[in-house]
Amino acid sequence: MQESNTSQGESSEGAGLARVLDIPVVVRVELGRRKMRIQELLSTGAGTVIDLEAPAGTPLSIYANDVLIAEGEAVVVGDRYGVRITDIVSPTERVERLGGGEPS
């Protein structure tokens, strides 16, 4: 009898996990940022180079639903760009970056 309870619990866990795996997540990779006046933005066109605040070689920031989760570097795979993840932000670091560090 106990075995059937265990397998029933495992199947309900699997169903719960399946629901979580279906939640959409927006992943964004940020190369750098730049503040511009509207006049500057309107004067850009094809071939315009926009200097970013980040120096060359700075790791790319990888966000999931606007939360920094990792850093990486740009790579070329065939004729496409990709990101190689070089560092995962720990849950503790994520909380600290949000300003919600451990209470003293």
C-alpha cells in the first residue's frame, strides 16, 4: 500500500513540474547601454555607430524576466550569434542585487 502512495506522489510532482516547465520566460542579453536625446536618436540611420557605455570585452548580461541570472560572452555559431554562459548569478547574489540582503 505504501508503494502506491509513493508512486502517486511522484506522478503528482511530475505533473506540477510539467506545469512549471510550460511557464513562458523572456530571456534578454544586454551588450551595453547608452542614454541619448530624442534628437540624437532621430538622426540615426543605417550605418550609424552608437557607442555603448560598456568597454570592449565586458561580459554580456543575461536576464530572465528582467532579473540578472548570468553573464556570458558573444560567440559566432555558423552564421548566427550566440552567448556562451561564463558565470551564473547565485540566488543569494540575486537577492543582494535587489537590495534585499539578509536582515542583520
